[in-house]
Amino acid sequence: MSEVNELAYFATGCFWGAERRFWQIPGVLKTTVGYMGGRRENPTYEQVCAGATGHTETVQVLFDPKVVSYHRLLVEFWTMHDPTSLNRQGNDIGTQYRSAIFTTNQSQVDQAHATKSLYQEALSKMGVGEIVTEIDSGSDHPYWMAEEYHQRYLEKNPNGYDCHSSAGVAFPVAQSI
């Protein structure tokens, strides 16, 4: 295992609820929310929501791999939202709500694809559709931190909006890699 902390990037729809889910995991050292996967430098929330940038709302997760594995973060990712829903999570509709993983090294690429396959098998057994999650290199997509009022939003507003619909299928832990 690595002696160095790692970064991970996950897009699951609205970033507020996803950030809270990740910051509650032991071994996660820091979370921030921002934008990735688009074509405009330093986008604003309004530009992203207008669909003018191509970015998706993303959570940056700094974690200690000695305490929590990237695999564990992926299990949380797959089950905290509906990865079969294209450009939508619940009532949130638009490309900024698409499902995506932005990887930072080859191990993350391999694990993202392996867990996607495992979860797709579980979804298919339950009659749920195909995963539409994008898996792409984070080095190809700069991370732009969102405005301060979005950071740890649900810590500041505990009863705030947390739209996270799930596919309703547990991750097959017994088959985990």
C-alpha cells in the first residue's frame, strides 16, 4: 500500500450530498466540491448549470489509503447514486448531473473498471439497465473548485437539499476485488 495520501474524483449528481457521504468515511482526510470534464476554464456554478461548460459537479476526495481503500470509495460511489441514469439523478436533470469517475493513476483506472463490471452484473441480475458512468483520466480534465458557499454545504445547512437516488441494488461485497 502507498505511504502517500491519494486524490480521487467522483461525480454522482448534485455534489452536496455526495461530499457529505464521502467526508463521513474514516480515512477520508478532506473533501471539496468543484467541476470537471468540461471545456471552460474556471467555470461558475451558473455557467455549469446553464449547460454552457460541459462540466459535471464533482467531489474531490483526499484519502489515506492506509485507512480507507480506493475500492471502498468506489463501492460508496456506485451505491450512492444511480449510475444507469444518463445526465440525471432524481429530479436533477442536465449534463452537470452525469455520473463520472476521474482517475489519478493506473490502479484507480483498473479498480474503477473492475468494480463497474461487478456492479453491472449485480444490476443486470436485478433487471436494472446499463451503467452509463464515464471513466476518464483526471489528468485530461482539470478540477475547478466550486464557489465557497458550496463547500461542505450540508455541514452549513444540515437540512439542505440532498438529491441522491440510487439504483436500489447493493454492491456485491462477497465478490469484491
